[in-house]
Amino acid sequence: MMRRIIFVIIGCLLLIGLTLPGCVPESDQMVTLTISSTIGGSVTTPGEGTFPYDAGTVVDLVAEAEAGYQFVNWSDNVGTIADVNAASTTIIMNDNYSIGADFAAIPSVRYNLTISSTGGGSVTVPGEAMFTYDEGTLVDLVATPDAGYQFVAWIGDVGTIEDVDAAQTTITMLGSYSITANFVRKPTPMVAGGYGHTVGLKSDGTVVAVGYNAHGQCNVGGWMDIIQVAGGYEHTVGLKSDGTVVAVGDNAYGQCNVGGWTDIIQVVAGRQHTVGLKSDGTVVAVGDNAYEQCNVSSWTNIVQVAAGANSWHTVGLKSNGTVVAVGGNWAGQCAVGGWTGIIRVASGGHHTVGRKSDGTVVAVGRNDYGECDVSGWTDIVQVAGGCQLTIALKSDGTVVTAGWNDYGQRNVGGWTGIIQVAAGMTHTMGLKSDGTVAATGSNTAGQCNVGGWMLT
């Protein structure tokens, strides 16, 4: 009987114990998981809200970011989360937990665009500087040339430019880029003269020539991208849009050895020498130097150079309106030291001519034929020098001359509509506003046969 009583008591005690808190088997205990998220995304597994689980359950968690946002981490009761920095992870439910999925805006990737231009124009949209843009931004580009120049192409980091040959285009910012708008001078129609030949520059940058061709000085048919031409005694020089120089004809003194020249902005040709003005205001020269006509290496601040087809001297106009000259000076053609207020110079065979800012003209040197008798001239916009001849273009498009006229090289009285003049040895040329050319003087080699030319 006593044994039965003891078993009953033990059974009751076990029953009472199993009903006490904490004595329920763990697998039967329920816990809750409360899930929320910040702006920029959501928890897609199991969702957002409060969810009941059996204690010990491993719950999958998946957080998904919205466009423009990224998952950062899980926060709050994260002690049993496998990886708080992973958007897809798990949590072990050992208790009641509240967790949050934190999102943040993706920082914009930003790139620098550095814009510049060569001389002769500017980038007007967006400007010239360093600009910063978000990745993928489509940036408008507009390159605007100065008067007398034309846009050539965009150069540099041009891989995402829509059209590198268009002055108005776009660039897509997929990296940091540096680009440059490249401009060159427009080919401006002009004429030039040598001993017995005439050269014409067309508006498309090609060149024509007629006259004496014993040394190939007229072999310019293949020239392209030329922006200025000059005629020497028996050679022809062309300045290209990229600042390099070409030359054909007599090369007995090396006057055509210009292949290595760069950054040239103007060329002139003397009797047997060639001169180039560089963009930095210095001067280079090759060819005959018997009279030191090529001794120009020390010149600085030069804005224009001159040499004539029959000249043994070189003239340079400085930025302050004064003039320098080297070479043959037996007639005083280099005596220009006192000149001021000059804005254009020209060289004849043995004389030098300067146009002043007020439209008047000065001249020094040989005057056997009155080629320096120019003191009464007014309203002059351009001057040129020939062999013992001075030619000047007036603002009304007419032409005046002084000097030697044995070959009729001064017979320009009826010329009108002229926009540029030039002189050869014994012939004179005038470019008209309609692109045609007039010529007078010696025509022994056909140097005046320009009636069919159309340079525009």
C-alpha cells in the first residue's frame, strides 16, 4: 500500500512540473519575428510584419533594393543573423526578435570633363574648363570658330563623342575625359606672283599656277589644305592648315627645305630664300643667305613678315607697330628703324613699303622709277611690292601704283572690285570680289593667263 501511495505522489509531481513555465519542450515554444525596412527597398522573404515561428527555426531573409538604392545591412536584434551585411541570409529564432533592413541611395558616380580649344575658336557650350557630371550624362558640345577660321574636329578622349567631325555634337560621360576643339584658318582665296609665274589659292584649299615652270614652280596641282601661298623668284611656297609648309621649284640654295617646319602662320618667298612666321612670334628662314637675309632667328614679337620675288632682304612687322629688316641694304631698303604705327609691310626688289594705321603709306629704298613716291596715297588697305614697283589697294576696291611700267605692269587704272593685289617680277595681279583674277604686265611665259580662274 505504501509503495502505491509513493508512485501516485511521484506521478502528480511530474504532472505539476510539466505544466510549469519553461518546462515545455523547446520544439513546442512559439516565438515571433517582426520585420521592417527603411526607404529604398523591402524585405521580400518572408515579407514585412510579425511572423510566428517555433523556437529554433532557421528563417530565410531576403532584402531587395529599389532602383537607385542599395542594401546596407540588417539592424536591431541581429545576434543570430548569419551575415548582417548580406541582403540574402538567415536568422535563427531563439527568442522574439525585431529586425530592420536598412537601405541607402547609391552614391552617384561622377566624372570630370576637361574642355579646351586650339587658336581660332572656342567651345561655347558648355564652355572651356573642367566640368563634373553624373555617370551616363549626355553633354551638349558646341564649338564656335573665330572669323577666318573653321572647325576641324574634336581631339583627345573622343570615344563617346557622337560625331567628332561636327562642331555641334554630344559626349556621353562614361569616364573622365579631356577633349579639345581643333580649329584651323579657312583657305582665303588669294594670288601671289614670282619671277614669271602666278599662283592662286582657291577657297577649297587647292592651288593653281600658270607661267614659267622650268623648275617645277607651277607643279602645285596636288596641293590640298593650303591656307596661304607665296611666290619666290622661281619657287612656290604653300602654308597648310596644320601649320606645316610645302614648297616646289628651284632649290639650288635650299629655299624649298621647309619640310620640318611646324606652327607656321605665314610664309613669304624672296628671290632665293623662304621665310616662315611662327605662332609664337618668332621667325625661321632657309635658302640663300649671302646678304644675311635669313638672319632672323633673334626676332621676337613679329606679327607679319615680307619678302619679294626679286628681293634679297627680309622685313618683319612687330606687334608694337615698329619694323625690323635684314639682308641687302645697298639702296637703304632696310632703313626702317624709325618707322612707327605700321600695320602692314611689303617688300619689293630693292625697296620696302609700310602701310600705316591711318591708311597712308611709307617707303624706303631704291627709287629710280619713283617706286617710293607714295607719300600722297590715302585710304590704302593693302600694299605689295614688285621689281621697282609699288602697288596699293584702296578701300573702294580700286588700285594705285608707282614705279616701273616698261611691261605695262602699272596699267590697273580700270580695275574695280579688287580685294587683294600682288606683284611678280614684271607683272601685277588683282583678285576680284567675285573670285576672278585680273593681271597685267609681262606675259612672256603666260603668267597673266588667269582669265579663266575662279578662286571662290
